[in-house]
Amino acid sequence: MQTRAIVNYIYQFWQHDNHPIELSSFSIFKQKLDYIHNNPVKEGFVTRPEEWLYSSAKSYCTDEPGMLEVIVVG
């Protein structure tokens, strides 16, 4: 049986990084939001960020609501 560490390494989706970044400007906020929205695209799960079911990208890219209510910033 595989250990949890090995399974996490093989099937890891997000980066292992726990370094907080201050969102001190709108441009930094936008950069981080784009990074989050584009992760499923980068991994090949979808072709566009708004296609990912559990993403707020749909609220930012279309007039359709996503799964949760989002207050669009900017």
C-alpha cells in the first residue's frame, strides 16, 4: 500500500507552497487570480478557465453565475 506522501506526490494538483503573498495592489491581486483560474487549464482538465466547475472564473468571464455567488472585483 502506498503511503500518503507518495500518493500526494504522484497526484498533486496544486503547488506545495506556503509562502503568504500580500495583495498590496490590484495588479498583484489580478495576477494571483489569473494564476488560480488558469491552473485547471494548465493541467489539461479544461480548455478555458470558465469551464472548470469549481472556479469563480465563470463569474469573471461571463454573465452567468457559477456554483457560488461571487462579488467580482475590478
